Amino acid sequence: MGFGGRFADSLVVDQLDKLSVSFLVDDLEIRRGGVAANMSFGLGRLGLRPVLVGAAGEDFAGYRSWLERHGVDCDHVRISESKHTARFVCTTDTTGAQFASFYPGAMSEARLLELAPIVAKVGAPAYVLIGADDPDGMLRHTEECRQRGYPFIADPSQQLAFAEGGVIRDLIDGATILFSNEYESAMIEQKTGWSGAEVLDRVGTQVTTLGAEGVRILRAGEEPIELHAARGVTAVEPTGVGDAFRAGYLAAAAWGLGLERSAQVGCVLAAYVVETVGTQEYSFTSEQFLGRLGDSYGAEAAADVAPHLARLA
């Protein structure tokens, strides 16, 4: 929501302990979101069929229909009998100041989900990406992956700010891939007490997004890979850009392409998101995507990806 004034004009500093204010907002926009749903949507747009695992409320029906129309398997989303789907509500004034609230709701029931019954129905996973979710659920799913031998990807993102070092160590140790942005990467080192080299010793691949500067990929004993972001980007709104990058990266990895190509596909998908308002409002044809990939990373990159986008409109 957008408030056409300044919050500061409605606040009396020496009365903040008795705060009771309301604001007449000028607009209301309801956007789809959630890190797992954003990534799943991106994977679906690239022609894959990801399995979304999480907990939602009975109000999930409309969102579920949207995701299923875009290639996402929602059969294993737990529907809470008493709580609404998690949501973030934010009001912003003309100065950019914000009042915001996050309601976890049904997300807290993610800890009740077990992966083995899902795997029995859908088959062995190429990977299980454990993103920001109910903290107990994240720990449970990480440990189940270790016990059952499912390759897992650690992407704790927003939960890093609240998690203690021991929890973060448990979430990333043994991951096939660790995703983070540059700030989160520094936070991981600070909170775990591990150096960058020690983090790398515990994960197969560390993928760090660098915003407009692109992406850095590290593997123990190998030279770093650093790639620039997609070219010709007109940035509008950054929410969901990291989720889109992950979707593109993992789609290319599922196609059997290498680290560099995977990052390039991720950067191009991220470009579509940053150029729109909303995390799932973008669209493209295979020709458009390949053209942008070629313009940013060369004809060879586009040729390598083209066979995998043949099914897209």
C-alpha cells in the first residue's frame, strides 16, 4: 500500500509508548510471492515441472491454480485447517519509510512435512532446495536429506538474520550448492565463525549473487567463475530477482549445462523480473529469451540453451 504523506508527520515522539495511528492509503496492490513459489514459477516458465513443498492455508486455492497453469506441481503443499497462507503486508510513504508486518501463518506447519512420502510418489529428486521457511522445518528437511541421501541446496536467505550460528552451520553443511547474495555470504561467515575457505570446504559449490555486478561461483580447488549481469537491463523493482536467478541457474543445471551457462541463464531470467513490478509478472517466448541470452553472453551460449527451450511458445 502507498501512503501519500509522511509517517513522521503523524508521530508524536514523546507519545510513542501510546502509539495509535491510522493512514488513508492511496493504492493497494496484491502480489504473488514466497521464495519457493517464485523459484517454482521460474522453473515452470523454462519448461520444467518443479515440485512445490510447503504449507499454506485454505486461501491458497487461487494461487495454486495460477502456479499449476505455469507448470508447478502443487500436489504436496500441505493445507492448514486453521491458519491463513503466510503473507507480508507493507505500507510505504512518500519518503520511502515503511510500516510492515509478516504473518507466518500456515508456514509454521512446514515442519510437519516429511520428504520421503513425496519422493515415493514423484521419484528421486535431482535436488531438494531448502529455502527460507519455518526454521524448524528447514532443519528437519535438511537432516532428512542427509539421512536419506537426497542432494540438497541450502538457501537460507532471510532466515540468516534471525538464526544463530549453530543453526546456520546445520543448514549449510554438506549442501551440494549454497546460494546467497554478497551480504548474506558475509553474514554466514560472521555467524558460523567459518572463514570463506571453511564454508567452501563444507559445500560443493558456492554461488553468490552480486546484484548489478553479476555472480561469482566458487568450488574448492578450482578457479573462481565471475560473470557480469545480463546486458540492457532497465531496473524497475528488485523483489524476487534472486529467486528468478536461482530458478534459471537450476533449470540449466537440470539440462546438464555447466556452471557458467547455468549462471548465464539465471542472470537472464533475473533480468525479466527486475524489469517488472511483482515477482511472477514476467513472460517471454523462447526466441526472446535466446535473443537476450545471445546479446548478453554470445551466440554459443544461446545455441547451447536453444534445444532446451524448444517447447516454449
